Amino acid sequence: MEMASEIKNGVFVHNWEWFKALSGKLGTKIVETARKIKKLGQDDPRRIIHSLKFGLALTLVSLIYYFEPLYKGFGNSAMYAILTVIVVFEFSVGATLGRGLNRGLATLVAGALGFGAHYLASLAGEKAGVVTFVRFFPQLKARYDYGLLIFMLTFCLVSISGYREDEILEIAHQRLSTILVGCSTSVFICLFVFPVWAGDDLHNLVASNLEKLGSFLESFGVEYLKISGDSKESNNTFMDDYNSVLNSKQIEECLANFARWEPRHGQFRFRHPWKQYLKIGSLTRQCAYRIEALNGYVNSEIQIPAEFRSKIQEACTNMSLESGKALKELASAIKAMTPPSSVTPHIVKSKDAANNLKSLLRSGFCKEIDLLEVIPAVTVASLLVDVVCCTEKIAESINELASLAHFQSLEPMVEAEKPKLLHQETIPPCFGVNEPHHVITIDQLSPKLP
């Protein structure tokens, strides 16, 4: 009996320990998940608003099931309205408009073709094959791939069901109506309830990428060419910001594609030159690739000879500093949507520094220096010269954007100068005198300066 009791106690203790460990792990997982959800919402609060908007759209289209007159009108096809909202509703206005128009037009055209199933059924395979081939065209795939897919699906379903269903016209009408209801609901809520514009996101992303590169370059010259033995610790947190620029191509292309669907909003006109942003983004990434190479030399253990460092320090620092300032000025110009007129002096100074460095290296002052010791420094100088060239190309591209998008320059209003009066005074009357008195005002124009 005692042995059996001890076994039972041992099993109970083991199970209790297992349960405590499981509870601890479960609690840790719950806390970790809650932190991730909180961070996700803090990074972009628009995600929370998007979730609420999506729930509102689903609630509205679900009312078809709860109102008898609406349900009788749509029948079982009411489910297509809910499916359409789930498929069409996207984060930005442009993405929702693109998917909604693609789905609506594709369903309408494919349904109209598929309705003649009696004489088009034999061509169904050919039609679907043609549309499948058309999807391989890059321009059509970028903007209409979803619509072409819905076209094939709807055409095949409608044409094949025509053999088995006598009421094909009524079913096609119901399904098309519910799809249009789902599309219009999604577009309306996405457009008028806290809209998220893909164009704004692309505009801000391009400007932010330029600003990140500018911050890196402003500090790189000092970090790389700093005097050895300097006890002052540097803050290298800015060095990691450029990594996001290297992987921004796909995001920029998606945002540009969505932005082309959006109507005029804010300062962005209809047919805004969104493709120019892709050109700027491509040039920005080319500059970021040079910066990635430069970053590998920041904490290099190879010591630069003091003589060589003193010769190139000023030119390299000026190239890095002025290029960084130029990129930041370009980012500010994009954000304010003004021509980048203030960037020219920085580009001129960086080009002068690059020319001075080239002249210095051609002068042959480093003939007596071991080439193996100065190769890293020469590589850095060469990369900085490439960065200066990239900065100039980015500035030209942004000037082109300013011209295409009609950016307005912020010039102060100059008021017409009024003649200044040297002396204007009213002589007070002499009270206490019984005789009549007069008030005399003397106005005298200021003399003209030579």
C-alpha cells in the first residue's frame, strides 16, 4: 500500500511539474504575441484602422443575408459579395481600385462572352488559352493579371454551366450584381474612410531613402578618417539604416503600380509621373550599393599611413559631407514638392573636392609609400567619387520630376517698396493761449541713396 501510494504521489508530482512548465511556456508565448501585436500597431497605426475598415465592409455586405428583400433579389449568389470584399479589399486606395476594377470588368466581359455558351462552348478552350498567353506580357501582367485570371475563371464557369442550367441568364445577373456590390462597397469605404494613398507612401519612401543615405555620408568621412587613438566614441547606429534602401525595389514597384490607379488627391494630380519615382529609386539603390561597400571600411583594422591620410583627408571628408548634404536637400525638396534649387552649391563643392583628389593622386606624391598599405584608402576615395557622380544623377532626375509634376517654388512675396519718411511728426497745439492756433504736419521724403 505504501509503495502504491508513493507511485501515485510521484505520478502526481510529475504531472503537476509538467502542467506548471506548460503553463509557464503558454504564458510566455501569450506575452510575446501581445508584444508583437503591439509593436505591429505602433509601427504603423494605419494597420489597425485598415482592420476596422475591413470589418465594416464585411458587415455591410453581410446585411444582404439578414434583409429578406435583399436576399430574395440576390439569392444564394449573395455569398459572392462577401467573397469579393475578402478578395478586393486592400490596404491602399490604389490597390483596392485596381483589384475592384479588374474583377468587375473581367466578370462583366467574361460573363457576356460565356452567356453564348451554345455557340461559344466549342471555343472555350481556345479563349482561355489566348488569355493565358496574354498574361505573359509584362505590362499586362503588372496591372491586369488579376483581371485576366478572373476572366478565364468566369468564362469557363458560365460557358460550361450553360449546358446544365436553364436559368443561366438570371444566375449571371445575380452573380454580377453581388460582385459589383462587393466591389463598390470596398472601394467606397477604402476611398472615403481614412484613405491610405499608395502615392503618398511611394513619395515618402523615396524621400526617406535619400535621407538615410545622406545621414550615412555626412558621418562617414569623419568616422573613416578619424585620428587613431581618439578616445571619443562614435555613434554608428546610422550605419545600418541604408540596408532598407537596398531591398526597396519590389516595394517601390508595387506602390507605383497601385498609385497609377488612384484618383487625384492632395498635391498629386491625375496622371502624376509615378514612373519617375522608380527611376529615382533605381539611382538611389545604385548609390546605396557604393555605400554598402564603403561601410566595410569603417571599422577596418588596416591603418592608413599618417602622411597619406593627411593628404586625402580634406578631399574625402568634403566629398562625403557635401554629398550627404546634397542628398538631404533633395529629400527635403521631394517632401515639400519644390524644385531642388538649394542643392546646387553642395554638388559643386563635392565635384570640386573630387577633382582635387584626382589631381592629388595623379601628382605622384605617394610613390614612396607602400601601395599595399594605401589600396584600401584609394578604394574608399574611388567609391566616394562614384557617390558624387550618383548624387549628381539623382539631382538631375529629381529636377526632371519637378518639371513633370509642376513643383511650385517657394519664393517669398516681394511687396512694392513705399517711400520712407525721414520725419513725420505732429506738433501739438499750445494750450493755454487764447489766440487761434493751427496744427502743422511736416512730411519729408528720405533722400535717395546713391
